[in-house]
Amino acid sequence: MLKKVGIKNFKSFKNQTEIDLSKTNYNFLSQNVNKDGILKGCIFVGPNASGKSSVVLSIKLLLDFLFKERNIKLGVLKSLLSEDESFSLTYSFVIDSQEVTYGFSINPDKPFIEESLFVDNKMMMQRMGTSAKSFIVNEQGVSYDESDVDKETLFLRTLFFNTKFTSNKTLKDWMEFLQNSVYINAFERNIVYYGKDYKDLELSSYLKGNGLSKINDFFKEFNFEQDIEYTNQGTGNVSALAGEESEKNIFFKRKGVESLIPFTEESLGNQNLLRMLPTFLHVINKSGMLLIDEFSSGFHNCLEALLVRYFFEKAKDSQMIFVSHSTNLLSNSLLRPDQEYAVEFNGKEGSSVIRFSKEKPRLAQNIEKMYVSGVFGGLPQFEENEDK
């Protein structure tokens, strides 16, 4: 599980910033913490353009570099607020009760990449430009030069695809954890999968391979007055929208409504919910990260709260890291103060984060009211003109 993220000179973050997912001294909501003392996720709140999405993107970037296309536009990742030539990101994970620490620094203009990888403070790999050395198989180290090291690609990616880390269980399990992760931008209705079975998580493929039971069980468990059907032909007045008889379509069946409602005619919120549910089930069961930007898009805030609670109760070694504008989620019945971060933009100094637990709020206090009253920062900086 992800323990820490360090960000420097990346997008809106000019100064060194650390996001910590280690639990603090709070002793409630124990279901939100895994056996190693790592939190099962956190929320980022704050005004528009404060840098909330940049935090999520700093984690997504590692997944993109490792498992997606290599033609990422590096120039737009470096902060415009700094004269430093490079941006750097560091990550600390706890895997099999061991700490995996990985970091890279990239100069987009050259390009020039530095990397380092440690397991429990023991160096596993180091890279400087087009020279690298790996200690994963041989304690004396194996050296690589420009014939092995692509100047525009993470050497970690090259090592993984060449060896699959078969000789090191911790690193192998770490890569599996990363591949099980999913990124969602709810506003853009964009879902990015990183594992080999990503096609199985697309809604139609998921229903073909897994049927309806798990999704309809979710609706039943929480007393939704609806379920879904996956059939060739709908019923009632909208059956003509079903398409060809040989082609299955997704329909919502609402309590008290005889006609099945085609997926495309449902609300944005219901469409987003149905697209997301396979990823929730996947990440919970497989162990990985669920990264969600603009979580509140199309959702009632009570539905957001339900999904957050569901994830933390069901997940064992998985994490949900998300951005939302729904301040009702800032509740001691749902999230611990050490799971809550406010993000604010400070002019030429860029973005900064404030962990709510730093202010040591008590269990009996109303965290939402404290936030909107400015205790934790991260509020919009504008004022309405009063009528004279």
C-alpha cells in the first residue's frame, strides 16, 4: 500500500511537499486502516485550481510511466513557478510488511532521468542518465549502459518488463499492486486501467464475463430501488431503443416502473455509478489503488459517502485516493482527520497541503464546520459584493 508521496516542482507544486498515509494516534474508524498501519485512502478538498488534481496525477504518472505509452509530454509536468530544470517524485509503499521506496527526477528539456529504488533501505537499483546499476539479483550489482538504458524511459520499467522481478517477491508483489490500480476522472467519464485484464473491467465486458449478480447484490445490499438487466430486448415503451436482437444492452429496472430504461437514457450519475462499480469491486478484491478525480461529478453527496464507506469496510490492502467538493464527506463517522487534506494555492509559492490531523480535532467536533469556517485552510478566496 502507498505510504507516502513526495512532490517537488511538479505542476502547481513548486516546493517540496509530502502526502503521508501513515495512521496517526486516532483510535476510531479502525476499518479505515490496514494491518501495517497504512490508511486505506484519503480525500483532497479545496477551491478550484488549487492543485488537488495535481496530487492524484503525481501518483497516476508513476502508473503511466510504467505501464502505458512512453510519449508523455514532460514539459507540461514541470512547474511553471520555478526556475529549476527538473521535477521529482518519490513514493514509499509497504508491501509484504517491507518498505519499497522509489523516486525519480526528470529534466524534460534534455531529457535526463535519475532513479533510485530501495527495499527496507537496501539499494536495489540506481540510475543516472544512461548509466544504471541493479542489485536485485546480484548483491555486487549489474551495470547497464546506454545500450540498455533508454534516455526517455524509466529504467524501472525496463527492468520489470525484462525480468518481471521473479527473483524478488516483494518487488513482484509491488508491481502487481500497481497494475491492479485504476484511475477515474468522473467529470470526463474517463477510466484508465493498468493491468492485463483491463478490458474485463469495461462495463459491457465485465457483464459478459461476470454476469449481473455482484452489481445487483450491491444495489440490494444498500436498498437501491433499482437493479440492472443485460438483455437483447427491453420491455415497455422504450424497447425500440434496444438495438439489434443479437446485441445485448444494459437496462435499468426501477421499482414501480414497468419499462426497462436503456443505459444511455439514464442520468449521468447512474451511468457513472455503473461504470465505476466494476473498478471498485476489482480494486477491493485484488489490492491496488483507486484514484478518483472529480468524484462528486454527477453523484448526490450521500451516494459519495456510501461508496467511500463501502470501500473502506470491504477493502483489505487497497486504497481509495480521491478529490471531491462534497464537504459532507468531512465527517468523523466516515473519515479520520489523518485521511483529510486541504489544498490551497499560494501565488508564486504554488500549492500546499494541510493535513487536518495537524490541528488535532477531537472526535466530538464537527469537521465539516471547522473546514468551512477556515480552520484547515483550503477555502476559495473571493467575496460577494453586498447590495448597498
